[in-house]
Amino acid sequence: MARVVADTSALLSIASAPEVLDPVFNEYDVLVPREVVDELEETAEYDDGTANTADEVLNRLDDDAVRDAEPDTDFPLDEVENAAVSLVNEENVDLFLCDDFNRIGLIHASLTDVRLVTTPKLLDVLVHKDALSDEEEAVDALDDMTEARSWKGNSYVRRARETLPDSSEGS
């Protein structure tokens, strides 16, 4: 099974599309730094839809998924992103799943030998792996994520949508 480190934003994105959460956890061994769990727990304390998605993710993560990472304090990322990048670089993983679109270039530059994937692009991967039933399900999931994560107009999301068939439909 392929191993992936996911940051908080990616996990919240995944959980905002119910049809995606199970396939991701079925297809990948998902690892997170302890700081991501802490951030998810803080988010889950609110009374809104994002809190519900944080709870869903926390319920899926087992103790083996949570790792301690030694952040590189010289790199200009926040504590949680820094811990996730450090975990990626410390562990033998296949992918880093990250939706921090505003800092994606900096995050990419901090990685060594690991492929950076955004959640919208992961939908295409899940279709090709037959983990999602079809492209329409992926488009529906992207629509759910776009709504929940306020991605309307985001260039990364727009590009991912173009790779999915039926991309002319929806937002």
C-alpha cells in the first residue's frame, strides 16, 4: 500500500466530500504529524461543518498514523506545515497531500524526493485507480470540496477540473 503524509487542509478537503474519505484511507496508508492531529482537534471544537469534517478525519486516524516529526525551524512555514514537510522528508512515503495553495511553491521547494499532490489532483488519481466509481463521482466530489473549502476561482482547482471528463459542467 502506498504511503502518504497529509496536512490538515488536505484532510479537511477529503472529508468534505463523503465519497472520497473511504477511498483515500482504503488506497493509502495515511500518516500525519502530531501537530496535524492537534490542529484537527482544535477545529473539531467549533460548531460548524468544518468541525464535523475534522471529527470524521480524527475517527479515521489510528495511533499508527500519528508520528512525531522534527520540524526544520529555519524553513519559513507555520508549525503544522513545517511538521508535515519534515515528516515527509523523514519517512519513506510516496506522496505529500497538501492543499495550502497559497504556499505550494515554498512547500514544494522544501520536499526531497516526494511527489506533492493536491486533493483536486488526487481525485483524478482515484478515478484512474478505480477507487472512485467514475469521473462523474470525482466531479461531484470536487464540487463538494469547492463549496466546503471556498475554492471557487482557484487556479489549481480549475486546472484539476480540466483533467476530469465532464469538466464543462459544474462550477
